[in-house]
Amino acid sequence: MTHGALLQSIATAQWADFTGEVTAIGQKSFRANGPYCKVGDICEVGPAGGRALAEVVAVDQKRVDLVPLGPTSHLRVGETVFLSHRFCDLAVGDGFASRAVDAFGTPIDGGAPIVQSSALPAQTQTSMMKTIVPKRVETGIRAIDTLFPLAQGQRIGVFAASGVGKTTLVEQLSRRVSCDKVVLCLIGERCREVERLWNLHTSSRGSASGSLVAATSDESASVQIRAMRQALAICEHWRDRGEHVVLFVDSVTRLALALRDIGLTAGEPPALRSYTPNVFTALPEFVERCGAISGKGSITAIFTVLSETDEVDDPIAETMRSLLDGHIVLSRKLAERGHYPAIDVRASISRVADQVLDASAQELAQKLKSSVAVYEDARAMIESGLYQSGATADVDEAIALWPKIQNFLIHANGAATLDASDRALRECLSNGGER
């Protein structure tokens, strides 16, 4: 060891365990007078053998505010608080392939404990060397592959109000998408939904195709946020080895609510619609950690966003729309008609379509979108019988194409290859002027 390295090792070594004591306990947080720590550290509270875990969310000269990662009913004022060294890093490695784990990397699928091959810091800096690989990702869903295509390293959102089919679409995509690894991150989900999605995933994909990280709705806000970081760490490990990973996050809205709880506990003032400023700082960090890195692999990310209304106008939806490389909006009206997937063609967009589709494919996609827009604008007159054939050439063509367009967009069963989807689009728009 060199002289400089030795001095650095001595300077950064921890020669004693700093501790503190619990001074106040609340419903969702508690306060202590130590230990020496920083925001984001994990502490252990209580006597050996029965210590609870908590995350540091605020620090000043006289106190430390912590959010427990589990029940607090057994905590008492005066309990000793230790800085934990067991959860400073996030476990990663091939041991997570085809496994379901919690936010701490502990298996929840009933299998053997996972032996990690390495670890990544819980707080990772976002790299600026992110790009998009101009290669189309096959999802198996015609409307997405031809109209709103995904490129490797793209970040896209699925936006909808409750009960419109976001989770169902994620299920279909996770089973059909073409990639090396799939990572499912379920935040604030019901336990039975976690089990159901994991069973669907393992029954439809290879034995080592990916993993699931879950923090259910009964777990604390800190655990739900850590689940997001754990899933990203697993993805980054595989990306750094040159693999193409597809990350599904369901949902960003519940992640934002968890971030808000942490912000309020830390004393941040409510800002836009009661969301605290840390929400709008953390979401860009999570999004920007995805993407492709030149010379390595890529993380293609699909985030679901639960909007407050069908108009997709709440602050989290608007923030995610500004951060992502595209968005797929689901329509309640289409869902009520039995139209699956209920993709609103007019409201959805892929900002990298021009990088993965050739000129002819872009022209066909634009023609279908235009026909849908023309028909929807004239729908009231068409369905009421007020429209007279021959009045407008564009409307006549849209009416002629409409049955074929509907058949093309509704894709409930089976996966379609890219070639099959492209061929179906050409056939859909052929002879459009014939009635």
C-alpha cells in the first residue's frame, strides 16, 4: 500500500461505533440524538437480537429524524440507535436471475438465500453518458411496435386512471418483450398481485431471464423507495456486463407518494398539490439512471403512472411526461368498449420513432394516426347518420379504413413479431379508398 493510500485509509476508517438514543416516537417516524450519520444511512435500533431498522431522513446538530422500515410498536424512548453497516450497499449478481426478492435482496419466492456476487452503493450518481440504441425492441403488441416503437435504452410511460388496464398491459409486455433480462419492480402493490404477476412471469419466460423486486402496500415509505433503488442496482449490474435489460416499474405514482411521506417527515413544506420538493428531485434521478451506455448494455424502462383523472393532468403525470422519451396513454372509453389494449392513439407518442422506423414505416404510422384523428373528430356526425358520403374525402377514407384499423389496434391474444406487425399495418392501410 502506498503512503498516500495508507493515509487515506486511516482518514476514512471508523475507529469507534457512534450511537444515540431515541428521544421521541411518532406514528410514522421517531427522533434520536445520534448517531453520527448522514441522510440516507440505515440505522439499527434496540438491543442486540431484536433491533429494528430505520432510515435517516434529516439531520441537524442536535437531532436525527428516522423513518422505521418496519413496525415501531416495540420501540421505547431511550433505546440505543446504531449506525448499520449491513445495508450500506445493494446486493447484485446472477443470483438474482429468476428470483423474487424484497427491497433488501431477501428472497420472497420461497427459494434458498441468494449469494451476491458484488454490491453497488445505495446512493448511485447518475451518469451523463446515456444514449439510445437505434434498434427496435419487440414487444409483441402491434400498436406499440409500429406506432409507438421502443428503442433500446428508451424510457417510456404508461399513463392511465385506475381500472383502465395499466397492470394488464405490463403483464403482457413483461411476458413478450424481447431482451436479455427483465426486472419487475412493484411498489405499493397488493401481495396477491405480486404473487400473480411473478407466477405469470416465471411460467412464460426462460429460467434465468430476470427478477422481481417488490415492496407491498403495507410496507413503509422507506422500504418502497429502497425497492426502486434495489431494482435499479440489479439492472445496472447486468447493463454494465453488456446485456439489454427491460425494467418495469409499477407504479411511479405510489413511489411519489412514498417520497412525499419521507419529505414531510424530514420537514419539507408541501408544494405542488401537497407533494414535497424531494419528489421532483428524486424522480429525474430514477429516470436518468436508465438508458444505454456506449460500449456496454442498455436499460429500457417502462414506468406506469396512475393519473388522478382521465385527462392525465396531475403533477406526477406531467413531471413524468417531461422526463420520458415517450408515453402511452390508455383511454377509459376504449376500455369500456372492450378495446384491448386501450391505447389512445391520438394522445400517445414515441419521441424516438424516427430513429428506429424507416421512412416508409413512419409514413404508414402517420397515415393510421391521421385516419384515427379524422374519424374521431367526425364520430358524432358519422354515428348519428348526419354525415353524407362524399362530403369530405378524408372522412370517406377514414370510414373505409375504420374496421381494419380497429382490427389492427385490438390485439388481446398472442404475440406478433416485428415483421408480422409491419405486414399487418401495410395490409390494414391497403385499398383504403374502397368501400
